[in-house]
Amino acid sequence: MSAIFDLRPDVVHGLAEPVAPGVRRVTCANPSPMTFTGTRSYIVGRGEVAVIDPGPDDPAHLDAILGALEPGEAVAAILVTHSHVDHSPGARRLAARTGAPVCAFGPHGAGMSAAMRELQAAGFDLGGGEGADRGFAPDRLLAEGESVTGPGWRLTALHTPGHLSNHLAFALEGTGTLFTGDAVMGWTTTLVSPPEGDMAAQMATLRRLAARGGDRLYLPGHGHEVTAPAPLLAHLIAHRAAREEAILAALGAAGGGTAKSLAAAVYHDTDPKLLPAAARNVLATLLGLLAEGRVDVAGPLSADAEFRPA
């Protein structure tokens, strides 16, 4: 793991912590290899507040979020970065408790790229769907550039697909703070699992964020805050490019391979427990290379298909 990643395990579960002016963070006690120290939920503003990513369907975490509010404060809006079970199910329970609307890009699968829709429509079995909250149904759909506002705060949606097609980041206007969900995290690279995940879209998201000016602080869905976004983004972009070249080299050396076998060859420095997730990233990369004509596939396309050099 690169030294640029922040792997500090220190965390306080269930208690509100100030992490930026006007922003409090409550961490869910759901640590795992995929969530690191747990899902980070954020409370934005004072008085009438927004809650970003209420997390899983966990009554104790919901109580912790509501318990973090000061006397007289009320939840005015609930914003969800994407429909994975560690981020979105708590939104409906929080809405029932507060009456606040749930705001997001759309239900699970919304925003899927044309390339992924075509593969799905053709009936190819790409697997995927890990951790999907398929019943997620926001009250308000947020398109690119739309905002949710409250006293002294404005959160603007950025459509940031890649990890998931309906993924949003939220810019806290006038502060340089960006809530990045799982699109960019300071502790690891992002899982991209087709068809809802799309590596080409993830790379476009990383490049878009790198081109933005004024973002000084990232508050991700897992892990610590990122106080130097630019070098992290540069590393993530270079890392993905290097992985692509390594996959092509391994494919050429073996004369072919599946996503699983190539992951074992390329992700030799990865915890074996994470190799299934790495194989999903490899498949996402191979699908992009297939679309570019840089690899071929032997037989029907599937999650277990044999790929060959073009």
C-alpha cells in the first residue's frame, strides 16, 4: 500500500466530531475490509442541518446521528452519495424520524453509462451488484449542479460515476470542502464493479476532480479527511494507469486470462481476502480495453470470460 494513503485506525464510533467549520462527523460501528473503520456520516450546518450518508440500516447509528444534534436543531435534508448498503438504507429510517426529504441522483442503476447499459441489455452475465441497496428511492432527484440549501450552507451536487453509476459528491459552497463518498478516499483505491461500476467513468471522475479549482478538503465516506486532494488524485490516476499496463503485460505473458487469474498475477501485494474485489476492478479495466479494441474475449462475455491480447 502506498505511503500516500492514510491508514490510521483511530476512530470514535457513535460520537459527533467537528471536522470542518460547520461540519460534524459521526462514524458508524460497521468496520470491515471494505468500509475500513466504518461509514462516515456528516451533519452540515447549524439550526436547520443536512445529513450526508446516514449509513446502513442501523438503529444505534441513527440514534447517534440524532443525538449529535443540539437542542432545537432539526434535519432539513438528507443527502445520499450512492445506493450501497453501507451508505443509503439509513436514509429512509432517518426520514421517517425527521420528516426530511431524501435527496440523491436516483435509484440504484440510475446514470449507468451507455456502454454498460448495452452490455446489460445484451444479457451478458457480468456479476456485480455487491452491496446494492436495490430498494433505494429518493424523494428528490439531484442532477449535476443542483443544490440543497439551508441557513448559511449550500451543498451542490456533482455527478461522479465510476464506483457506482448514481454516485454524487457534494460541494459545500464557499468553503473548499467536498464530500466525496466512495469516489475518492484517503485510505485506499475505489472498488469499481461492473455493470453499475465503470472504470472509464471512474477515470473521468478522477480527472474532473483534479481539474477543479478551490477544493482544499475532502471528507470521504470512509477513512480520514484528505487535506491535500491534488497529490492524492494524481496518485490515483497514475495508479490506475499503471494497473492497466500491468494487466496488459500479464495478459500478454500468459497469452490470456480471466479477471480472477489476472488479479492474482497483478495484485500480488494485496491481502488475499481482497482479491475478489481486485478481480472486479480487473474486469472493469478489461471491459474498457475491450471497448477500445486492445483486448479480445474468447466466447461469450461474462465475469469469468477468458480475455486475450488483441
